[in-house]
Amino acid sequence: MTIFRRLLLRLGTSLIVLVGVSMLIFCIARVIPGDPARIALGPRATTEQVEQMREALHLNEPLVVQYGLFMRDLARGDLGISLYSKRPVMTDLAEYLPATLELVLLAGLMMVVFGLPLGALSARYRGRWPDHLIRVFSLLTVSAPAFVWAVGLVLVFAYFLPLFPITGRIADTLNIPHLTGFMLIDTLAAGRIDGFISALHHMILPAFALALSGIGQASRLTRSNMISTYEHPSIEMAQAYGFSEARIAQRYAFRPSLIPSLTIIGLDFAALLGNAFLVEIIFAWPGLSRYGVGVILQKDLNAIVGTVLIISATFLIANIIVDFLVSVINPRIRLSENGK
Amino acid sequence: MTLTTRTTVLGSTVLGLLLATAPASAERILRADEVAVGEIDPAKGTDYADTVLAINLYDTLVYPKQGGAGVQPHLATDWTIDGASYTFNLRDDVKFNSGNALTAADVAYTFERMMAMGQGNSSLFAGVVDSVEATGDHTVVFTLSKPFAPFLATLIRMPIVDMATVKANEKDGDWASTWMSQNSAGSGPYMITSHDPQTETVLSYEADYFIEPVENFPETVRFRYGLEPATVRALMGRGEHDISSQWLPPEVYAGLAQDGASLVTEAGLTGEYFKLNTQRAPLDDVHCRRALAYAFDYATMAQLTQINDNTSTSKPMTGAIPQGLTGYDASLPVFQQDMALAKEELGKCQYDPADHPLDVVFIAETPARERGALMMQAIYSTLGFKVDITRTPWALLTEQVTAPATAPHVVEIAISAASPDTDSLLYAMYHSSQPPTWISSSYYKNADLDALLDKGRVESDPDARQALYADANAILADTVPDIYAYELLSPFAVRDGVTYHNLADPARTYPVSGFNMRFADISVSE
């Protein structure tokens, strides 16, 4: 099976999954207690006004009809108006998704850049002080949730040592034209190096807070995988051939150990989309996770479904990319899928 | 070049670039925040953040009276009342931010748009107004369907929009709803520079405003949403935030005060009510309700709301009506705990407390309220009640309170008057015609009170209204549909160098919640 066909197959199954998710979340959102019309209009609204809004939102229709109307509008690219922000849901998603994606991508990069080398270092110096130090660090980062790190990082690196900004995506004085919503790209597209540096400066603390747990997890996983790989006869063979320690570690121990770490990082990365909300709140980051929590609390039906669909789609895409990367790293997977 | 030198050069370059991107403007900027998302369309907004935005972006015919009760002229210079007909003469020197002159036609259009959209504060006018007619460039007549004494006060909730600008941005008969949620079309002292409803609204001062701003008023305002207490503390510590929201935990206010911020409070006609479900046993028996009210520890509650030695977020109530509203009587004694009377009333109650556990609910999003619930649990256990405390998310609570038979026994909640008229508080809370919502969640039915509240709507003589609402207050104090825990004083931490004049000086304070945050009345150091 060619890569293109495999990709098509995965996209097709992902589409089916998305339809399933849309049905599920559509029903679940309507089971959450609270009348969205009453919540949106407030306690002083008259019964007639509430009823009028319920009609406008089709809330009095049977669930199947409501779902049909939703899918019809979705096919037109319309997810309705958010009762939370009072704007089209599509506008909200288009504005908030890039902010979260940008943050999560940097966090994912940090997981790879810091997590894998730390794990490799830990395995390489197994039982010695670098190993102990890294294991304590990993344990700490995995055991405390991201928002604890976020508050801690703000206190240390923004309050006591004012090295980093606390809130926002870019310095207030900079006005960057909106192009993609990704601040790093938009600043470069506008030729504003100062804006790029400012945007990066604003991203470092929240991304690091978000990444810490993943860094610890990747490090622990890489370490344990590399240790088992080191016990493989092929490593003994390489040592017998007189290869350098660095070459053995890099080529024969690290690469096979990457596969499970990469899979976990991929899943972690996708999960960050949903889990980023506390970090986004602490850093006042205008992202999708924060929006998602806000719309759930307000029982904003259109926005709940829209947000979950976007997060699910991103999750599925991340999984496809990870599977692809894993098959590139491990030829056995590729060959078995090709029936060889 | 050595490694150390290279590192030093690289570090200096990065630091230089970072400093170059730091704000270096001499512009006077005010940074404040609120918890909720901000709505800038005045036809949709209802809550605190929406009010703050509305009063800075738009103007109303009348405004709450500074330093007193009632209303004062604003866009309307004067008015005459002839039965159910109100004729307003408007200022002729007011222009919208667009440059268009503000006329009576804009007032009529604003009303039409608000009622057609059926959102926000339109419910305050529903069934009240028959027609609005511009009888001249600067004369507008409201004809009511029946006499409605609170009408004048209710007009503080009708910000006037620029008809020409709104119409120019209408799409498919949407009353420019989408456009107005991203832009402003008002005559207020500020206009929108940018707006993200869940993050921040940026406003800039409009130079031609018809009321002089205070000295060192902010030229730009960054009104932020949803900042965490830890974030606010850090931002204010760095001098990057000027006025906090009113929703921080007491410990954070105390910490900010220790760091040099000043604390001010706003008495916005808001009561903290423990709403008692009068439709469920044992609280359908007035004696049981009285027992709970007598046993309530008002003094401890006051201590719980104390931020530090100088600032409290509460003051005692003398009844259902907060100070500043018609019917408030300062000569009445404040509520105090009396366990002897509580036990006496409980003896008259038809229910045995041991057989009727009480479920007390507080809103999960306001964790500080748990302290009040725990205090109730401790005290009422001495009366023999088992008290179950539940932390309930807001959305769930709004659903629970729609069914009196299964709604919680006690809900702790703050309720504000929508206008400087007692009707806007008591009618929504206690009139038997009201739908079951969290405001009316004591589900009170009392024909005598209904009659008084109905009379209050048609009686225009101030003395007669005072007497009517005083009588209503007495009925409520006697029949206890709620425990009147305290009048809420909303606290704000203000950074050193910023003067919040309207709250610092009682003579300048507007009595309605949110109306004091007129940005042009706040001084900021450069």
C-alpha cells in the first residue's frame, strides 16, 4: 500500500470518527443541565423572550431534527452564534485555535528537544548522579499538574525576577496585522523581527509550563527504552566491533527507543489542546482551551460542539502524523503494512 | 572570540531586542479587569463588565444620581411626565464618535432595536412601553402602556446608539448584531480600538466628549477579562495592572494592600441573600424560616468578609432593601443572632428538624462562599438540622432553581438592583408572577406583598413610595423568604498612582453597581 493510499484510508476513518464525535458531543451537550436560552438572557428575561430564543436556537425541535439542522449548517461552514461571546462560533474558533496551536506546538517542540536528550542522558549515565538528578526532575514534572508549574514559573521568572512577560501574546505597543493568527508567522510576514522576538518572549513561560509534564514523561520513557535496548545483543555486538560509545548510543540505542516516546509525545501533544486551559487562564492566553471551558460553563451548545470537533480533528491529525513518523523510523512497521 | 565573549554578546543582543519590544510609551494607560466575558453591544449586555463597557462607550438619557438616590439628567436636560407619557428634551451639543449629531430619532431607533433583538436589558422595558416617537430633533416622547413609576430609573439601561452607523452595518435584517459585537456606535467618552470578548477590550478616549474628564484621565484603557488572582497579584506587583476586579479572594486583596495598593469598595445596591425555598418542607413553615434567620451568625459573617483592619466587603442590613433604595430605613436595627428566639420559633415549627435535612448550595465558581455555608452548617446543627453543603456549577444551579419542588433549601447568592429603583430588586425577587429563576429562588407567594409591589409601580409620589416599600420591607423581614446576610461592598485594589475618584469620595459615588467605573473619572500617573 502506498503512503498516499494509507493516508487516504486514515483520513477516511478519521472522518467517520469525527461524525461519531459530533453525534456524541451534540447529545452530551444537551444533557448538561441548564437552559442555554435562560443562561444567555439572564434571570430578568421574560418567559416569552426565553421561549423566543429557544425557538431561534431550534431547542424545541426533536434531537434528530436539531442534529440534522446542525449538520446542514456545518456543511455550509456555519456553526451558529456563540451565546458566550455573542459572535459566530467560526470567528471564535478561527481566532482562538491558532493561539493554542502555536502554544502547544512550541510545548511539543520543548518535549522533544528537552525530553528525549534528558532520557538518553539518563540512560547513558544509569545509576550515576546525572541519572538521579534527571529522574528526580522527571518525577517532579510528571507528578505536578501544569497549572502548578505555571503559577510557580510566574512567581519566579515574572514576579521575583521580572524576566518574562506575564500575559498576552505580544507587547501591547506592537500592532501586527492579522494574517494567519499564528503570531510568530504573522510577525515574520510583516517583517517585524522585534515583534517575532516579543511573541516568542511571551510564549516561553506558558509553553514551558505546558511542556514540563511531557518533558518528564518523554525523559522517563526514553530512559527505560534505552536501558532495555542497551541490554539487546546487538549493542554487545556493536561494542565488540569497537564502535564509540557516542555512536552506539546515538545510532543503535537511541533510535529504536524513540518509537514509543514519539507515540506518547504525539498523544501528549494532542491532549495538550484540551488540557491547556489552566495555563491559558494563568497567562491570560487567548486560546481555544480557555474558550472551551467558558462555553461549557455557559452551556453554549454551538460553541461546545465546534470546540470539541476542532480538538478531535487536531487529535486525529496529530495521530496520523505520529504514525507516519513512526513508520519512517521503524521500517518493520512500514514493511508489515505493505504485506511484506 | 571566546565562548564566554560570544555568550555575553548574544545575551546582550537578545536582552536589547527584548527591551526594545517592551512598552515605552508616555501615553496614559489604565488597565483594569473583570471576570466575565465582555459584551460591547448595549442591546445584549447585562452584567458588570457589560455595564462598564456600556457607560464608557455610550450615553443614556439619565444617569444614576451622584452621591444620592434616583437619577440625574445626562443626555436629557429635563423631562415632563404626563400620566403615562414621558417627554424628554435632549442636549443639542452631543455627537456620536462617528461625527453624527445625536438626535431624538437615534433614541427612538435604539429602543426599537433593543426590543426587536429581545436580549440584554430589553426585559426591563418589555410590556412597559407602547411607543417611542421623535417629535423634534431634540425632543422624544415615550408613551407607556400604563403608568410605571420606575420607568425613569430604568432608562439608565438604555444606551443610545448611532442609528446611521448601525443601519449602515446591518446584514440580512440582523440589526447589525454581528458588527456591533466588534465595534461601537456610541457617543461615550471612549470608543473601541479592539475587542476580544474573552481576553481584552481596548478603548481610546474621544476628544470631543461633552463632559470634561478629570485631570490625568487615561487616554487608552485596556479592560481585561478572566485574569486569575495569582496573575493579577503578579501584574500589580510589577506595576502592569491598575485596578483589580471585585472577585479576588480576600487574602489576595490583603496581600495587594500590603504591597501598597489602596482598597476601595462600591456599594452597588447589592445584597448577599441566603434564599430560602419557601415551597419545600421544612422551610414552607414560616417559623422554621424565622428560626434559621434568628440563628444566623451575622457577626461572624461580617468577620468572614473583613479583608483587613480597614476594609470590609460587607455592611449589616436592616431588611431586604439595601441602603440607597426607596424603602430603606436606617433607623431599623440591624439583624443579629438570637439563639433563644431561634429555639422559640423552632418550637412553633410543624416539622422536626431531625427529620428534615437542609441542602445548602453555593456557586462552585465563587469558592469563598463556602465559608458562609460551613458557618450555617455549624450553627444549624445546634438546632438539630443536618446540613448538606453542595458546591454547584452555575449552569446546573440555573437549571435546579427552575423546579421549586426539588430546588435546594438554601442558595447563597448576591443580587443587585438593575436600576436605582427598589422595584428593580424586589419585584424580580418576590412578586409571585415572576418565573422561577435564581433571583426568585425563594418562590415567595404573598398577596399583601404583591399588592404593595404593584402599587409601587404606579405610585409616583416619592413619600408614598417610601411608605409602600417600607411596608414591603417589614413584611419581608417578618416572613423571612431570605436571610439578609449583609449588603455587599464590592472591593477593588487600586495601584499606587491611580485615583478612583468616584469610589474614593462618597459625594462622587454613583449608587448603581458598575456605574462608577467611568474611565474618564479615573486619574492615572503617566
